[in-house]
Amino acid sequence: MKITYLGHACISIETKDKTLLIDPFITGNELAKNIDINKLQADYILITHAHEDHILDVEAIAKRTGAKVISNYEIVTHFEKMGIEGHPMNHGGKWKFDFGTVHFTNAIHSSSFPDGTYGGQPGGFVIETSHHRIYVAGDTALTLDMKLIPDVIGELDLAILPVGDNFTMGIKEAMKASAFLNCNKVLGVHFDTFGFIKIDKVAAINKFAKAKKELILLPIGENVKI
């Protein structure tokens, strides 16, 4: 499985034969100016919540690639009105797709579309393929619900957590989330895009290392394989 960081909370996940795109916010991110959305591939687009910094490029990418949107009912309905096919989910549910199984998990955050209309409840995903199981937390506070994920779904190979603080968990909370999830390998997202969420990357990586955990902070456009 190849995971590419595309800036902010956007990542591309390449499984054996499908490409998943998570929360595409690229054209509005000055730090991701070298990423061309017209060259991105996607079979599915997974959306954690309706904020603009997670959905900005969904329409353009989905209409070009034919990607199916996976999200909560409200977000899927929103994009279906644009002619984009979707699969609605809700908390606690799971569905088997052609690339594997997706579990829709809890997240503590807010969720509204850019015009202020209701975007349903925010969530996260556990993505299971035949060889890997990864958790995409979405924008969330630290929550005890994270303890249920390894207990109910199973051992994780990677946890993708927000680390920028202010709007989501920060470094300290992400370390605790790693413990709750029983997963010591973390890919950090939702940092540095704008002033409120800038972090000291070296210090963050060192804090994880001292706790015998690994924090991966990828430069935009680079990838990690699991």
C-alpha cells in the first residue's frame, strides 16, 4: 500500500488495484501549489466532513475521474445533486467495496458546507484490505472511542491523525490517541497549512520517538509504503 501526502489532510492511498483519495483540498492550499489535480487518479473519494478545507476539489476530481464519493449521507447527497455517484454511510457501519472494507468511525468536530448548511456529523474511516488495516481519523479531538477500534475492528498497521492543534488534536493528544489505538506508527496530517496549525516538526517527531513511537511528517508530494 502506497500512501502519498498531498497537503493539509489530503492523502492518496494506492491499494493493489484501486486508488482512494481522502479529503481533497489542494487548489486552495498554497503549500500544495505543485500538485496538479488534473493529474490525480481516484477510483473513490472518501470525505470525513463537509468543511471547505476537506471538500474543495471533490467536484472537479470526481467528474474527471468518475470516482465514487464515500461519506456520510448528507455529504453524499450534496454531491449526488452534482451528478456524482456516492455511497452513504454512518457511524458504526461498514461496507465491503471492491478494494476492501470501510468502517465509518466517530469523530469529535463540526461539519458544515462552505455556505453554512448542515454537512452531517463528522467521521473517520478504518480501511481494510486483504493485507493492511489503516485508520484515517479525520479532524477530531482525542476521544476514548478510539480504544474501540483495535478491540472491535482489529490491529492497525498505521494511524493517520491530525496533529496541528487548535482545530483538532495536537501532538500531545495524538500521542495519547496512538496509545488508545495500540498503534505506534502515525502519519501526521492537518498541520502547517495556515498560522493556527503550524507546528515544530522536529520537536514533534522527537517527542514521539522518546515515547517509542514513530511520527511520519511527509513533505507534500512524497509517500510512504506499508
